[in-house]
Amino acid sequence: MKNKDSRYLALIAILSVAIPVVVAYLFYMPKSGDPAPVDVSFLPTLHAILNSCTALALVLGYYFIKTGRQVAHRGAMLSAFTLSALFLISYVTYHYFGKSTSYGGEGLIRYFYFFILITHIILAAVIVPLVLLTVYFAITGQFRRHTRISRWTFPVWLYVAVSGVLVYLMISPYYNFN
């Protein structure tokens, strides 16, 4: 089991670095200026929906495990993982094809927006290895390790999901898809 663990843990480490690096590259990659070959203007709304559903699945998963409903917990957490994966694919697609949007708020709300945005971005990178390890320990039946890491994974993942919705709600008035 130890040799098998080390291979999967190495893969998790690689993905934990690769995913945020690819996302950052696609986000900051210079755009050609040509119109996108596909309309991605609907994706920010989809991102907020996916994040909302992820947050709901996480809260339900927490409730289910606290009430001893392991099968329901597993389903809720699988849903949260799937929704987050779909979000990631959609987010990368949007930032590959879409235009960047600047936040136009002023005053104190601007500082609040950037605080939420910056903590969201940092914790979104941090959550990748936490989720992958938490899922791996659950799948392999290492429930003690799963429980230990999920105490960190759950609140961070929930914050990332909820703050993603907040960021969307705050920046959505400034989207310009013309």
C-alpha cells in the first residue's frame, strides 16, 4: 500500500502545482484581440451557479456525515467534487476565450471586493491539494487521515465556493460582452 500511496501522492503533488499554474497562465496570457471563436459570455453566470451548488453540496455533505449518513455524505461530496471540476473546466475555457473584466466599484466596497478576490484566489490554489488528498484518503479507506485533513478542507473549500459567488455578484455589473 505504501508504494501505491507514494505514486498517487506524487500525482496529487504534480496536479496541485500544475492546475494553478495552468489557470494562472491562461488568465494572464496575452489575448490576440481577435473575436473569440465561441461565445463564452454566459460562463460567469454558470460559474456562480456551479459555485453555489458546490457550497450547497458541501454543507449537505457536512450535515450528512455529522448525522451518520455515510452514503449520503459520499454522494454530496462526489457532487461537490464534480461541480468543482466542471467549474474549473468552465473557468479555464472562459479565461482562454473571454475578455478580462475590471472591477469598477469605488470607495470602501472596492477594498472589500479586492480582499474577497485575493483571498479567494489564494485559497483556490490551496484547495487543490486539500481536495485531492481528502478524496484520495476517502477512496482508499484511510478514514482517519481523511477525517484529519477534511477538517481543513471543508472550511477552505466552502470559503472558496461562497467567495466565488460574492466576487461574481460584485463584478457582474461591469461585464461588457459587446
